[in-house]
Amino acid sequence: MKMLRKKEKIVYIPVSEILPNPNQPRSYFDDDSLNSLAESIKRFGIIQPLTVKRRDFVPKMNINGQFVTGPSYEIIAGERRWRAAKKIGQSAVPCLITDCDPENMAYLAFSENVFREDLTFFDIASSLQDMLIMTHKTQTELAEKLAISQSAIANKLRLLRLSPADREEILKGKLTEKHARALIRLEDEDKRREFLRKAVMMQWSAQETDKKINAFLNSPEARNTKAKFRGKKIGILSDIGIFINSIDNAVRMVRDVGVNVERKEVDMGDSIEIIIKVPKSRQAVGI
């Protein structure tokens, strides 16, 4: 089964009629890179058309007594080109229009961006997490769909254990994914930040960083810290168990009065997503 059907004809669509893909894997657009792309577009035009889909719902806004419709298309691939075109005031961009459902749109946006636009490893991790939530698939099922290993997905998801501030500093310091994997081993956030700053300032290689962290983890200081964290974790896990049991009890109570509530768990690697679906129609709830 094909994910989408592309119409062969390239059409020019006003940039104001296009919105970014809400499931865009890329979360950061480098200004220097965008400026270079904008200059290239100014000189040579857009060589590779954007891939877009028609929006399922186009909202109407009341502006001074007149109803104006919002943008009609969403980007599947080519947001950098769209942003660069906007920078130079280009009024329209070449596009290929596709027919694509939301689930396959997420797969396509991930695949096209990964292979064409150098996403950061954190962008890829966040995108994989979003796809697990959107598609309700397990890591194994998603791995089969994307033709990658389940362990590769699990390893990427572990990167999201780092705080947003740590991720930003890693990228600004031009550290690699291997640096990030080494830093994840440090449970103490203050100690992790200390090693992160040293790695950036002293330009440690990923191998150096891993060795220094390994040496610290085998030190008496680290063993004392680990004992403290172990006690905290036991308390946290107990609280999480109580929380999940409370959710299950609430779902059972609602089902007992005739509401067809669906509950599903999605294994995110280092966390669990609990998805609750409650029907809105009266017929579905037996009223």
C-alpha cells in the first residue's frame, strides 16, 4: 500500500496559504543556514519543490465583519525552503500536492527530513516519540515500519532523558550523540551539567568524555550519590504505581456505567504513555 499519491503537476502556491507540519521532526532552524538557503533561492530559485497536503479543516476567522479562511495546505517536506522563501519575500513556492492520512504524513515527514535535511539527533528522538504517540504502535512495530532496529529507536529515545537546557548546550557546544549517551549515565543533574561544561570548554572527544564519566562513576563520591538516588527512585516508583492504579480504577468506574472508554499504554523506552479515549456521542455511551 502506498503512503501517498503525488500528482505529477507542480503548482505554485502562495506562501501565505501554507502552514508548517505540526509533526515536523526539526525543532531548530539555524539562522545562518537559512540565510544561505535564502540567498541561493534568490539567485537560482527553488530547485526541489515542496511536498504539501491539503488541510482537512480550514478555519474561518471573523476580521472586521468579514470571514477569511486560513491557510489551506500543510508541509510534509520542505519547511526550510518555505522559511527561506518567506525571508526574501517570495510570494509563491513550487509544490507537489499529495493525498496522505495523518499517520502516514508523520512517517513521510520523518523519512524525508532525516535523509534530506540533517536533523539533530534530538530532533530525531523527539520525532520518534511523537510517532509512537500518534500511531499507538510499540517500538518493535514502529521499527518494522521505518525499516530500522528496535534497539536503534530505544537508544534514540534515551536521549530525551536529558533536560532541554542540556540538549541546547550539547548542540551549541557541537558535541556528538556519543557525548550525549555518555552524559545520560550521570543521574545527578548538577554533576551531569559539570561534566557537560567541561566537555565543551576542554573540547573532550566522546571517548574522553566517556572515560572520565566512567572513572567518576567508579569513585567513592559517585557510590554515595547513587545510594541517595536509589532511595529517591524507590519512592518515585511507588508514587507512579499508585498513580497508574488510580487511572485504571477511574477507567473501570466509567466502564461500569456504560461508557466505552479505551485505555492503551505505549512503551516509550524510558517512560510509558497512557492514552485514554472517551467517546463524545450519546449513542457510544449508551444514553
